[in-house]
Amino acid sequence: MSDTTLSAPNPGLRGRIQTLNALVGRLVPADLALLAARIFVGVVFWLSARTKVEGFAIADSTWFLFQYEYALPVIPHQWAAVLATLGEHVFSVLLIAGLFARFAAGGMLAMTLVIQIFVYPEAWVTHGLWAASLLAVLSRGPGRLSLDRLLGLER
């Protein structure tokens, strides 16, 4: 037996794997994966946003958390509380709807990086999952099941 025989994959097996991969690709369309990426991360941020407000005002607990627990070294805690509260509300709605989805995903990815680096560095697995979903939307767009597509903002 020659070295090339040992290292070359079986064309029959390769062909079956390619067929199986193509079948799975047809059964699980990219648009469904992108919709899931948008919805699940968007809902996480939406639920977080809702804990930061009471009615239309930022909750006292939010001011406290940003001053004492989150304590970002880059900007004043008052600014961080307002920006995070607005960002989580606006970006999550846009992402779920698929409207300006790449912009919303970029904003959420920036927020995720800030949370990972400055607030909860030990939660890298959770933040990595968020980042992976957001990177999928950034790189591939929101998919056909989005307002961006309906309005002709994405191809």
C-alpha cells in the first residue's frame, strides 16, 4: 500500500458525506438560523432592558447597579446607565424585526464586548454565544425573514 492510498479519503464516503451535508442544508435553511440568531439574542437584551426601567423612567436599581456593580472605567456611570438602557431597548427591537439589523447587531456586539471585558469577564461562554449569533447577522445579514429584506435594504 502506498502513502497516497493511506492519506487519500475514500471518494465514496466523501460523496455520501457531501450528499448528507447538502440534505441538512436544505432542511435547515440559513434564513431560519439567522431568524433564530436575531430573535434569541434580541429577547435576552429586551428582557434585560425591561429590568432597567419603571414605566418610562430608569429605575433606581439601575442607577445603583451602574454606579457600584458595573462601574465602567471609561465613562461616567450615569451615561452608561442611560446608554445601556436605550441601547438594549432600541437594538433588541430592531434586531428582532430585522430592521437595520446589521447596525443593531453591531451595537449589541459592542455592548457584549463591554460587558465581557469590564463587567462579567467570567461569563465568557454566555457572551461568546451572543457574539457568535451577532457575528452571524453581521456577516450574513438578517436573512429573508426580515424587514430589511422586505424593504429592499438587503439582498
